Amino acid sequence: MNPVLLSLVLLLLFPLTALTQEAGTVTLLEGALRVIRGTTVLLGGEGMSLRQGDIIESSDPGFAQLEFAGGAIAALGPSSRLFLFSHGAGRAFAKPGGEAAATELVLLSGWLKGESSPSAGACRYATPLLAATSRGGGSVLVRAAAVTEIFVESGSAAIAEVNPDGNLGQSTAAKAGQFFSRRPGRPVNTASRLDPGFVNSLPSAFRDTLPSRLAHFAGKRPTEPRRQHEVTYPEIQPWLTMAHAWRRGFVERFQPRLSDPEFRKGVEAHLNEHPEWDRILHPEKYQPKAPPPAATPDSRHGRQ
Amino acid sequence: MKLIVKFNLVLLLVFAFGFVVAGYISDRLLQRNAKQEIVENARIMMEAALAVRWYTANQIKPLLDTQLKYSFLPQTVPAYSANQYFSQLRKTFPDYEYKEATLNPTNPVNRATDWEADIVRHFRESPSQKELVGERDTPNGKVLYMARPLKITDPRCLGCHDTPESAPPTLIARYGGANGFGWKLNDILTAQIVSAPMQLPVQRARIAFNGFMISLAAVFVVIFLALNVTLLLVVTRPVQRLSEIADEVSLGNMDAPKFQLSGNDEIAKLTQSFGRMRKSMAEALKMLETP
């Protein structure tokens, strides 16, 4: 086969393989861990493999440590929801307004602590209001309804506002010890000291460096998650309505669930929040309009 | 004066002299030993405090470094752990006190008082001096103290004591940025001081002294009684009896009872000699009376 053609075929196939590739492992779990993979809700356990596109939700009380190929470690606090948006294991994903990141985790709510070494490449920890991109070091994020806060625990990071479409605004270089907060509709607030409220509500496990436990699972078969049920609309609705940049591909992913009338009803009811589904629900609206009947030579003549 | 009285007088004089001399020497020795014991205990306590400091700096603090970024943990400070260790120790040894007296401390609790500051300055001026033992007067009486300099030899100490800017923000939030900075490597700013009231060695020495002197007196009394009884039974009584018989014999009573002690000592020989003399005398008188 022509080498150029072969390369093109491999390049086209890569995203598919990347999607099914193991991105990481759940190495520590307290409480329950719910994972939405494809359209299925799974109950995860220690030793379970993670894949790009997984939506991970921790219980309250609960704590989960996720270790990614490449060396990045992330910890989820109680009642936290995380989307493994991208994981390139060395391959960087570019994003408008920000530097390319090999791993991007989107925190919808709760607590996230991310630690990585420079060899892990750039890791982005994003929320709907603020994002931290780090090339080595640790950051702690908390996303609540009223405020989003980021503490650069060690190393350095680039802190950026996140636009409503999910793309990054202007970023600021941050060093260890700096604290950032942002309320909806407000600019970023920077402080050199931690907010006492942040410290008081910080999950106790986040106060320590995350110890790698990957060696415990080396050479063992990954734990198989237990299948719970097919995802319902209320379960996925917060994700379907998040910023466009992250929910790209969700229509194709969850389209099979439209066969469930309840799911379809939910999508229909919130169509204004995720209008991209309109094309799927009402394809007739997007059918190319029938061309007007062709004019006869007589009429052409008549016009003249 | 009777023999036993003379004997007892000499004995009492010798005993009294021995008692006073032994008392004086033992008192000095016991006082010195009690002080030495306290200083030795203080040395052990200081070495233990240093061990706790080392353990804190090398094993505890690295584990809590991340936590320090969120809130200040005094448990990571060697001086704090040494003080905590000592406060536990004081439950068993309440007489001892420990302080890491510092000229420019972060925690005001460790600030050196006037006399402590003098000790620290003394160590700064005499860097070769490794230990200082002394006494000082306080409103509660004399106090014995032992001090050692603490030199900053670990560069990691400067992480919290170089400048406020380089110190952990949580430390500044706790103690402010005014004190405990500007420390230099190999500088002496702190002295470990263990102190105990002088009353303590004095009391201990007094207890030991009293015990010793009572024992000594008891031994003297036993010896005194034993010697007197022996003198009475072995010397005084036989001599007295012999004297009475000699008196009767000298008055011509040759029928006076015989008195002879068995044995081989001087008194027994004397009675034997007296018996022979009496017998010889009786025979001589008989010869004179025979016409």
C-alpha cells in the first residue's frame, strides 16, 4: 500500500482507537463511584479502567483517586462530577484561547485535585467559569453554584476565565500559593492567601500530596464495572447543557437513547438548552426545501 | 574515775569526732552528687529533645508539607515538638523545666528573658562553649540550670526564618511577618535551657544525708553498747571480784571463796596468778605458824 495512503488511514482511525484506549485507572475509592460510559451507567470500583469520554460521579461521603497514563493524578472529593474530556497520553489537544493540553478534565461540580509531573505534559482542569492548565504541580478546584475557586498548591499554572462557549479567555500565569476565585458574570479575583471558607470545607484527603497507587494494580486484570442501567435524561441533562466546547459529540453519543420515550420527552422539553438536538428530533425542519418548479420557455418569454 | 567511765569518755569523743567529720564529708559529697544527678538528667532530657527535634524536622515535616499550604501546623516545628515532649515528661518529673530561649523567635512564647538572653549572647561570643551549668536566684529560691547552644545548621530552617516573603503564607497568617526572620546559617539564636530548683538537689541530698547519719549513729550506739557490755563482763566485773577477794585475803580471811576464770586471756591469767599467789601465801603462813 502507498505509505501516504496508509498514514492517512491510520490518522483517520486514530480517534476511534483513542476513544477506546484506557486513559487511566481508579486507584483509590471511598464510597461509590458512578461512571457513565457511552450511554450506560456503571458502578465503578478500585482497579477499574477509565476511558476518554467517561463521566465520573462520586458519592457523598466519597473520595476517588484517578491515575492517568502519563503520570497525572486526579482526586475527586465528595459529590463531585467530572468529565474526562480528553486524554492524549502525550498528544496535546489545542483549544482556542489556551495552550494545548494532553489531558483535560472538566469539573461540573464538587472538588477536584490534580497533580502532575512535567513529563505528563500539560493538564487542564476546567470548570464552567475557571480553568487551570499546569505543566507540573498541583492545583485544587472547587466548583459550587455561587463561586468557583482554584488554589495553585505547587508548581505553576495558567489560570484562565472560561467563556460561556467553553473556550478559554485570557490566561494569567500563577505560581504556587496563589488563590483564584470567580463568581458568575464577574472577573477573576486573585489573592495570595487562601480563603478561610475554602480551607474549612476542603476535603481532608486533599490536604496531602496524592500518593500514587498504580503499582498495586500493575499486571492485574482491570476491575470490571457493574452495569447499572441505561442513562436517563435527568442523569445526563447537566452534561448535555454544559458549554458547547465540551458537549460536542454528545448528540451522536446519546442519540440511541432517543428510543426511550422518557429520554426523548426530556430532550424535547429542554430543547432550548441544547438546540443541537432539534436537528435530530425534527429532521423535517432541516430537509432541503423543494426547488421551485422550473420555468417554461413560454413564461420566460412572457416575462420578457 | 572508773575505768568504764574513762573508756566511755574516750569512746564518745572519738565517736563524736568521727560523726562530725563523716557528716561534713558525706554532706558535701551528697550535695555534689545530687547536683550532678540533676545535671545528668538535664543532659539526657536535652538529648531527647534534640532527638525529637530531628525526628520532627526530618520525618514529620516532610509528610505535612502539603498540609502546611492550607493551614499552619505547629506540629511541623521542631521547637514545638520539643516543648510538647517536655510537657509530657513534666507529668513524671514536675520539678524540671525546659525552654528553647530564642533572641528573635517566631512564636513569642519562646522569646528569651533577660537572663536567658545573656546565656544566648554568651554562647554567641564563645562559639566553642558547648554547655553552661550555673545557679541563679529567683523569688522562689535558687535555681540550677544547664544550657546548650542551638546552632542553625540545617538550611531548611531558613525556609520559615529567612524573610517573610519566602516564609509559608500560613505561618505569616498565624504569627505575622514581624518576628522570627533574618536568621542566618550557623548563627546561634537559641539556647536549650533545662532548669530545676536548687531546693531539689538540696532536698535529695538532705534525705540521703539524714539516712546516712541516722545509720551511722545507730552503728555508733550498737558499738558503744557492745563495747560497754564486753568491758563490763570481760574486764570490769572480774577485776572487781578479784579486788574484793584480794581485800578479804589481805584481812586474813583465807577462807574467802576461790575465784578463777577459765580461758586464756589476760584477765583469766591474772585470776590464775592471783590464785597461785593466794595458795603460796597460805602455805607460807602455815609454815610460819608451825612451831
